[in-house]
Amino acid sequence: MKKRALILLLFAVAMEPAFGQSTIGLPAIRNFPITEYHAATEVWGIGEDAYGRLYFANNDGLLTYDGNYWHLYALPNKAAIKSLAIDTEGRIFVGGADEIGYFQPGGDGILRYHSLKEKLPVIAQQFADIWNIEIHRGEVFFRTNETIIQWKNDTMSTVDAPANWQLMTQVDSALFAADKDKGLYVYRGERWEQLPLSTRPLQITGIMSYHKDTLLVTTLKNGLYLLNGKTLTRKVTPSDALLMNDLINNARVIGPDRYAIGTATGGVLILDGAGKLVQRFSSGEGLQNNNILRIFDDKDGNLWLGLANGIAFVRYNTSVKLIRPTRDNQLVSNVVRVFDHKLYIGTSNGLYFIPLDPAIRDISDLKGDFAEVINTKGQIWGLEDVCGQLLIAHQDGASILRGGLAAPVMTKQGAWDFATLSGCMAPEPEGNPKSGWTCVAGTYTGLVTFHQYLGQVEEGPKLNNLYESLPVIAYDGKGTVWASHPYRGVFRNPVGGPFMHYGTGKGLPSNLNNYVTMIRGKVVAATEKGVFEYDPATDRFVVSGFFKPIFGDTSVEYLRSDTAGNIWFVSEQRVGTIDFSKSAHGSVVYFPELKGQTVKGMAMIYPLDNENIFVGSNNGVYHLNYSRYLESSDRITVLLGRVKAIAERDSVVFGGYAASGAGVNPDAAGGGQPVRLPNHWNSFSFEYASPLYTEPDEVEFSYRLEGFDRDWSEWTTKSEKDYTNLPYGKYRFVVRARDNLGKVSAPASFTFIVNPAWYQTAWAYLFYLLVAVWLVYLVRRQQRRRLELHRKKYEEEQERQNYLHSLEIDRKEKGLIALQNAKLEGELQFKNKELATVTMHLVERGGMLSSIKEELLTVIKRLNFPNLSYEFRSVFRMINDTEKSDDDWNRFALYFDQVHNNFLSILKTKYPQLSPTDLKLCAYLRLNLSSKEIAQLLNISLKGVEVSRYRLRKKLNLATEVNLHDFLIEV
């Protein structure tokens, strides 16, 4: 046996080149470790219900996954589940050691286990692990190593194994079982019939449909067999060495002429009908474990793998694949060209190629291995097809591809990329061109020209004296080469002229991270603040009106147009395209599968055609079949998960599993009857997900709580929503999902009612009404009693108020009189002030005139000029006339009489003998002026005032003891 194993191993190594060539495109693999689903490592079975939710048989129980949430349901005896099957009614049949039954959601969406163990005969209620479960024509069959248990019409029966049941599987409409000693059995007519085969393979692990009446049989160690009727023949394939060496655990048909073989040590082998290896998924391709316990293809054609250590998801039915030029080494690959019927990929360690097959339109489906172009070790920066010749930009310089190797053209400095300026004439019959071509290369030290003439390519002079490392160059077709430096801005280089620099002073938002290229005949620059285009009229870069609505001020790292006019871009590490095939304005499509995969600072997209788009990455090149991507028939759906009511503790009111026939809408599960909850359960948490397993992080959700929210929420990737302290009433939570292509799912909804509190019920409000009526009656009766009492008090109070009112009227009249008197007193005081002002004016003027007169007389005497007094006679006359003027006195008398109740008039009437001078003296005395002030006013001396007072007393016949001032006051 050891010798045989060694021979097989050597045979496998020797045959590796023959059968090891799988397709170059590798679909993405996502691993689910136990730290993510929180259960045991081994996954033995996988199933999918009608709504897209997945179920996994695990050693810790039944695992479920809806795209966002994992849940584990254990058997009553905590036994391991080794297989499962789902019927049309949504029942998930499982089994473990000494336990058998099914999980099924109820009207509340909660998944519950229903045991069938008690339906077994007592003698059969102890059994080992159940390894296979098959639903055949409405009957359920469970296989252990010792027996097959059949559940039909709610009755359990058993069939013991002749030796040891190794397999039970259903193929098309037939149910097969394999015994260790007796071979194959088929279930016919309510019983198991043995197939009389001429040969018996060792340990059958799988039976699959093949061609018409022929079945394909897999064995653990003996490869493949074909079963036709009762004839079993060995099928020799190019993959036999792998099949016999890696041990076949299980197998599954995954498509037309495609078979997935799960092995114990070599991962998953995808074979065609001839047994040729199409693809392989193992640890080398990214699986976390090579021991495949179960293979399952979901409704979208992708593969789920149950591993001995976790779960893996292979995006087998995908439009995005990874091409790695070297399988054993991760290389940065950011240069791709199709040239001379070969695919060339430039990497961080050389240039690799693989021949194309004209019959294969999708290049990722090519089979074979890449070969390295000789003399290209090192970083490849650029490839350019110049007039049928492939130029290679390398870290060590520039070279040209000739005869399968790179011939150096420039070696003194590294080259970044090329741009063709002129040439490309038709060759002569001998193969030599009539005329040459000219191109320019962006190098580590500026722009260098290259010329081809008569078949020879030579390095020419520098385009100008610009000394910068220029990784990005573009030719506008009008005699100008544009180039950009990652840290110094953009340079305009007219052929034959000096270069010009464009940075922040020329309209660009920054000198950093500018990518210049030609789009639709215009020079554009992708920047950290959107896309700018060159305006020749102002010789500046301005914001692009075309790209502004698409990118706004976000960072754009790369732009390139394809032959169909679509524009491919990288923005904020997201790859996308502006597709003009359906709209003249273009529609933007993002590819979430490629998010974050481009090389930072050196993004690359090579759009060969709609079936072959290449995107550079840090680990090979991603291939996108854009036509297939748009034709994807994935129908996005949304699943409402657990709904929890929150109070002093959480309570699950809906478990997230819709009953059969409910679709994705839990409302249908309850027969239209909403859930009713007590008032204190008024806070809720909703979980939801979409079983779009290809890119779950890119699915967006929008929700609405009818009865609370007015409009739909904004789209968000968040997959849960909480509502707190809802008032009582009827609510309907609705959620929908949207994928990256804008497809929107049908909504899922859940209706519930928050009951009012006891004090908010109709009976409570009726009680409140009765109490209110009774209180109104009591109040009105009390009011009538008080009204009679108040009437009497009112009459008494009215009399008292009338009396008080009369007193108030008297008080107000007196107050009014006092106010009038106060007003008069105020007016009197005001006029006194005016009178005093006039008097003081007269006093001051009289004094001033007297002073002037005295000063003049003094000056005249001192000067002693003859006739001087005569010369001033007119002045003295004017002063005397002014002093004697009666105008001031008349105005004074008028004010004085108004203030002092016609004092002067009354005095003149009583004493007609008083002269005007006497009247003036009386007025001045009434004002209590001093003798000096009176002398100034009357223009007499102080002695003259005394004489005038004496004469006045005589005329008034006043006795000596009577005070003259007091007398005048009493007049």
C-alpha cells in the first residue's frame, strides 16, 4: 500500500502540468471563520430556503445566515447535526445522535424544533449520527451508518444496513443508497432494491447525473465511475492523479458540464464532463481549509463550502475574477496590454504573457499558465503598442519586444510610459516601414523622444529642458505633450517649445496627486477636488462642467475612456464607469467588488472591450466582464429579521423566519393579524438583511414606520433600526433594499399594535365621563346654594359700594381742584420766573449803561481835550434816551399785572395821585428788589431811592409803623 501511494504521488507530480491548467480567472473567495459565526468548526451540510436564507449543519446545532446575522439553534440534547434538508413547506429536517426532527417557523416567525423521535419504535430510538437526509416524493429519509429511517404519513419505519450504509443520495427522480459490502441500492415501489453490478467500487461518496441514462459516480480513493443501468465502468480522466491522491469526500453538479468535487486534502476541483480540470479552489487560491465536507450551489450559482474549519463562499457565478500571473507569488500588477494575440501583464517583478484563444471571448476563461518575457525582471511601469511594436517602460529604462524577449532601447534612466506623436505608415512587402514613427516617454528625469526608422528604434533628444519624474503623460494630437508629477502639478510641453507649469496658480486646487489625460478631445486633470479641464482661452484649468455633477469635490485618481466612449474612473478607491450606451448624459455604475483593490497612486484600468475590462491591483489583475455584469439577473430581496420589543427585558415578537407562503413579508405569516402588545412594550428594535451574499456591505436599506414616520428614510448600509417610547396605536414597519446597480427590492413589512394603558381604554374614558358628569352636578348644586347666599351679600355690598362710590367722587373732585390749583401755582411760578428774568435784564442793562456813561466821563476828564464833551453829546443823549425809554417798562408792566392779578392797575385806581415813577417803585418793591437794584432801574442814586420811598409813603398815607413792602403785598 505504501508503494502504491508513493507511485500515485509521483504520478501526480509528473502529471501536474497536464491536469493543473485551470482557468486563469479566479473568482473571489470569502472565508467565514468560527469567530464570525460563533459555533463549532465543522460544517457538514448546507441548505437554502425559498427566501434565500442559508442553513448550515454544525456540531453545535443549526446555523442560519441571512447576509447580516448569524443565529444558532441547538437540538434538545445538544447533539451535533451532520446533515439537513428543506422541504417545500419550509421545514428544515435535521438529526443528531439519538435525536431526529425538524425546525419550522410559526406564525410569530420564531424557529422552533419539533422532535420525531417519539414516533420511532422504542428499539430504534437509540442511533448514531445522521449523515444524509433526502426528501423523496414527499417522504423523508434519514441515514445513519446502521439504518435508514423513513418518515411517511406521520409514521416512522427503519431499514437496517446489510453491512454499513455509506451513502444515500437522490439523483433526478431516483433515490440511491450505498452499502459497504452489497454495493448500490435504489428505492423502488416502497422498498430498497439492490443493483446487481458486475464490479463494485470502494466506498462511494457521490452519485450525479451525467448524460441521459448515465450517472457519474465518485469514490473516496478510486476516482470516477460511470453507471449505465446495471453496468459500472471506470472513467479515466486527466485529473485521476488528483482525485486518487486528495480523496473525494463529496460531489455536486453545479452547472451544464460542470462538476464540483470536494476533496479531503486538495480543496474543490471543478471538472468538465471529460474530467478535465476547469478550476481549483484550495488554500493556494484563498480557502482557509482544504478539507471540504460539503458543497452547495445557491440560487445565484455561487458555491458555499462546508469545511473542517469554517465556511467558505466562492463567487463562482461572477463577472469579476482575479488573474494572477504567478500563483505562488503576490505581485503588484498595474499594466495590461493585449498585443499580437497575447495577454501581457506588467508586474512589480517582470512582464508575463499568455496566448489568447480566439474562440474564448472572455479572457478570464483562458486555460494555461503565464510565461515570463525574458530580460524584464524588475518593475514594469508601462506598455505601449506603437505602430505594431510593443514598447516596455521599465525601472531600468525602455525596451522593445522582439522575438519573445525585451531588447533595450534606453538604459540610462527608468521610464514610466509612452505617447505616440507621429508615424505609423504601412510597411513594405519585405516588412520594413516606409517611414518611421516618433514617440515620447515620460522618464525619471523628464521627457525623452524615441524614433523608429527603417526598422531601428533609437533614443532621441529630450523634448525640452524639463527635469522632473513624469509618470503620467498624454498627447493632445495638436503638438503638445501633457505630463503630471504626483507632487508638483501639471506640465504643458509644446513640441519644439518651452514647458509651462500648471498648479494652484493656474486653477488647479493643489499641486498634489493630479492625473492628466485626454477625455473626449479635451485635456482634463483628475485631482483631489474633482475633475478640471484645460481652457485654452484663459490658459487655465477650470472645473469641468461635465464631471462636476458626477464627482463634485471628491477625489478622482484615474480617468480613461474606452472605444465605445464610456469613461472608466477610480474615485476614492472606488472603481466605476460612466456608461453612455443607454443615455446621452451617461449613467454611473460602481463596482463594489473592486472597492479598495486598486494600487494607491498608480491606479490602472485597461478597457479592451465590454467583456474584458482589466483593473490593476496589489495582487494580480482583476478582470471584469462588463456585459455579463449588466445582464446579471440577481434579484435583490430583503428579509426582515428579528423584531424585539423592549421594556424591563427584551422580548422577541417576530423571529425573522417567514412561514411557508409568506414570501419575504412577515405580515402574511400571521394571516393578516397584527401582533398586539401591552402599553409598556413601546420600544422596538428591527433587524433586516438582504440575502445578496456577493457584496453584503454594499446593500443599502430604506425604512419607514407607518403611523410614526412621514417619509422613507435615507438609504443607509445600517441593518437595524430602533424606535423608543411609541405612543399607543397601530404601526407598520416597512423596509426595502437596493444594490449598487440601483435595483430596489419589494418591501418587507411587519404590523403591530401597541395597546393603550388601562387609563387610555374606552372603559376608562367612559368612567372619566361619568365622573365628570357627577362632578358637574355637584358643582352646579353647590353653585345654586352659593348663588342665593351671594345675592343677599350682593345687595348689602351694593349699598356699601354706592356709599363708597359717592365718597370716591368727592375725593376725586377735591383732587381735581387741587390739581387745578397746582396747575395755577405752576403757571404763576413760571410767570414769576419770566418776570424775574425781565427785571434782571433791565437791571443789568441799566447798570451797564450807567457804567458806560461813567467810564466815558472819566476818560473825557483824563484826556482833558477841549470840546470833547461836546463831541460825545450825541452818545450821552442816546444813553439817556435809552434809560428813559418806556418800552421796557410797558412790557414789564404787562407781565407784572398778569402775574400779580392786575396789581399796578388796582394800585393806580385806588391811588390816582401816583406818578409813573411811583408805580415803578411800587412794582420793584413788590418784587422785593434791593435799593441798589432799584436805583439802577430808575437811573437814580441810592439817596434818590430813599427820597422816592419817603414820598411814596406820603402819597399812600402810610403810618410810620406800617411796613411799605407788607402794604404793597396786601394790595
